[in-house]
Amino acid sequence: MKIQCMLDKIEYETKPQGMEIAKITNRLYTSKVEIEIEELANNLVKGCTFKPALLNGKKEDDWMTQNLFALDFDEGTTIETELNRCEEVNILPCFAYTSFSHTQEHHKFRLVFCTSETITNYDTAKKLQLTLMHIFNNCDEKCKNLSRLYFGGKELIYIGFDNRINYKDILDKYYSDEVEGFSPRKIKDNTIIPIISGGEKPLDNEKADNYYNLKALRDRNVEYLKNKINNPKIIVENNQGFFDYIKRYDLGELLEIKYPNSFRCVLHEDNNPSAGIFINDEGTYIYHCFSCGVSYNIINLIEVLGNFKSRPKAYKFLREIFNIEIVETEWQKEQKELLDENLRVLINGELEKNCPTTYKNISRNIKYLTQLLLVAKDNVYNETLTDNDDNVVFYVSNTYICKLLNMSENSSSEISKKNALFTYHKLLNKLEDSEIPDMILKRSQAINANSDKYRKHINCYSIPSYNTLMFNEIEEQGQKWKENNYSMTGISREMFYRGEGLDVANWIYPQHTHVYDKKEKQVIDRTTTNISNVRTDEIVKIIFDVLNTQSYVTEKYVINELMSNGDIPTSKKEAEKQLKKSLQEILLSYGLRRVRCNKEVKELYGVQAEGYPFILVRE
């Protein structure tokens, strides 16, 4: 016999937290299955998640039919006690399994029952769930919600796949006024409950009480909203886990919007529908009104609706209504202190004092490094999520950094260049796959799989401690940057490859070490492109055509000549970049030197150009 339920087939080895719960909830919304009970049980002990009821949405209001009924036991009982109770009342589960947090000292497990007939009446299903909870009264009281999800677990502790319960007999024998929590459904089976639109108070025939979510948000009524949302306790390890969860919560459900694509704005008097809710590319729900011009995520919206003058108070309100707790270890607190100290080193002049060359090289971009430190601080997980040097590992897209800095998403490539700048100066570590903890690697790869090549590419980083032991290394890199004539204009993997070789290029760009050669039909080391090689050869020819007749050539002349070559189409920007990328390799290979002109230099080499340009001369 196959039964219908909701099953998320993504497997977990530990209890999902934070953002993962939101992802599971969203996947379950479209994860109806028809499955054998034995197959379901095997999926659950592999770490999959399920909802016993068949739903046409996410909430209990979306209930359709049900065969499976689950009870969760977290404390105050044992496996043996509850299985003996099953025998005593002759209500036998079809299987039982331990949860992720089960131990021999503290039993945590679930019993799953299957009815002999599919229940198609909501009131009957609700009565049966409450009656089972009454009979097995050590179970978690939150089991009363028919739309509740149940995480997978470790192992099966009872198997009776053919066991069935007769719900009519159970209700006849055990259901009475002593069974608390039941109220008849106000709508017909398998129809969707009417939800308010635009924040207006619902009519009495649409809602039983005279209170509703929008008013509760404006009143900051934590108790009402917490009960209405009815989340299980959610434990996250850091602020990012909290942000990831709430930003993916359906704003339409929170505001009780019936038609989220078009409704009357809740922020102003709106006679015609001018607002809508959509999900952006990063999976965040956005509230947008074309009339008043706002685009808010859940944090922005709560601040406005609740009139929160303090963002920390808005965070606290959100944590309370969604039943979220951030639990930090001593190690996490220590890592945050380290990152705070790095921020102080950047701001209080200590880096400038100890690493003057490096500071000069990065001074225009310090605000970007500061933002990365703040992102890292929000992503401190635990001791297992560190690199080989025990630095905190985090992942972030260039697009996300752009948003934090109010930059266009088209600026993502510029963020990539700045990150390479910080990496070269040993202020940031870009990690190759072998250095990335498995959980973070899988998360970032999953995001990359659905992202554009540059705009949303996810990189993994760690940040070292900016301390006395590191200052010499940091300053040494600053000196190398200067000696190698590196610049932000030419910064690229190719620039480092031409300037210092393959190892340095791979260090700065660990995710781009290889490329597939279509001609040779094999993966090879990533070096330089054909067009880059052609342009570099042309630059060398231009330089020596001039040096064979005079003692210097200006960089400006080289760029203009490269642009004017009709055989090699090159824009001014491309010409400038190519010169910067290839310059150090050319200087080393051909015995040249780059010199900034002053009066003495201009007299020495007979420079006729205006101002004080850079020139290239023979050693």
C-alpha cells in the first residue's frame, strides 16, 4: 500500500539549522510523493524530512488528506516506555526512529502511525492527532499542528510496516471533551482559507477573531505572532543563520496577503493595488510598492510597520516571533573579538604605521575590506568550519558585497579585483576546495550551480589576524606589489601569472587554476589567452621599434600604437589593461625598467612629453 505525504529527499547528517530549515520548508511545498511506508522509513533514517499530511501549501489551512500521523518525544520518557504503551492500548506504529539529537541518556524519537483508510475530512484528522497525543501524553505538544514537518534521524527502532490503526475505533474509544485543542474547521475540505488583502481587517465570515497579523506587527504583539507562526524552536549559530532564515520567509504569509502579486499597499492609503511581493535572485522575499517606491525585505518592512527606531530591537522582535535563538560558543566569541581587532587595526592607524607601503597600495579600497570583515563576523559558525590555520571560513558573492555597499551589480568584477588585491597583501585568504570545510563547500557549490559566471559567483574566504607576527609579511607583499609595477587597472590572474608565475596566480585565484583545452580535449593549467599573447607580442614590437631609435618610450605611446593596429582590434581600455597585465613580464624578459619622470629624468633621457609620465627604458 502506497500512501501520500510531503517528502524532501535532501539528506542531512545532523539536524538542519537556520537557512537550511527555510530551504526545506520551501522544497516541501512542492514535494508531494506517493510512496511505500518502508521506503519512507528508509529515507527518514538517511536524514530526509517529511510532513505526514498531504498539503496544497505550507500551512495547516492547506491540508488535503492524511494517512500518516507522527508523534515526537523529546524528554521525560523512553523508547521502551512508549512502545510498551503502544502494546497496552493496541495502537501500533508502522515504524519508529530516533532523532538526530538522541542519546542513550536522553531518548529522543518519533512514532509514526498509519491509518487503514485515507482520511479526507480535516476535522477527523485533527481529532485523531489530538487523541493520539492524549493517549501518548509524553509527546511534544507542538505535534497538534497537522502541517508540522518532522526531520529525519539516525536509525529505525521499531518496524511494523504493515501495521494499521482504525481511526474510527480510536475516536470512539478515546476522543472526548478531555482532548484539548480541537476547534472545527471553518471551511470546506480541500479549499483554501480566504486571506486578507492589503492589510484590511477581514470580515467576520472570513476570520473567526478580530485580530490579525498586520495589526499584531504594528502593535509589536510578540505572543500573538509567535503562536500564529507556530515555529518549532530554531537554533542558529550566528547572525547570518538568522538573516538567512527570516529573509526567505514568505512575506505574503506573514502579512496574510491573499494575492501577493498585486494588492493594496499596507504602508499608505491605496485605492488601487500598487504593491506586490516577489522573490529576488538570492531567494529573498521583497515587498515592493510602485506607488510609494519602496522595496523592502522583511527587516526593512518590520522596522516600518513596527515603527522601530532601533534595528537591534527589530532583530529581537523577529527572533522572538519566529522562535529563533542564536547560541554562540566561547570559540565563536573569541573569533568575533579577533575580527573586531582587525577592524581596529585598519581604522586606528596601526596598519598604516607598521605596513606603510601596503597601506598606500590599498588605502582607496579599505572600505571594501572593512565590509568583508563585517560579513565574516556575521558568519562565525564553529571550530569545525575553519581553514588549515584555524581562521574562520565564510562564503559570499560579489553581488552581495555590491548590495551592502550600494553599488550596481555590474560592479561585481571590480569587487573581484579588490579581493585579489587584499589576497595578494595577505589581508584575505581565498581558499581552494581542499581547504574548505565540506558543509560550506557544498553550500557554495549549490549556489554557484544556479548563478551567473561573474555576477553571483560564490567564493570562500578566511581572514587571518592582523597582528605583530603578520605585519612583516603584509608589508613585504606591499613592497613586491610596488616592485612588480602592479596596478588595479591590470589586476587579473594573467597579471600575476606573467609577473610572478603559475604558483602565485593559483594562490590569488584558487578557483581558476585549470581550463579545458577544446583543441587538445583535456584539462590544462590556466595560463594566458591567445589574444593576450598576440597583444603582448605587439607591445614588445612597439617598444623596441621606438627604443631602437631613441632612449625611452612612454606608456601612453605604446597604448595609442596598440589601439591603432588594425590587425589586432583593441579598445583603449583593453590596451591599457593589456599593458598593465604584461608589463612586469616584459620588463624582466627584455631587460627594461619603468621610470616615473621628474625634471632630472626628463633631462637624462631627453623626454619631450608634457608633464611627468611613466617611461620605459633599457637597464
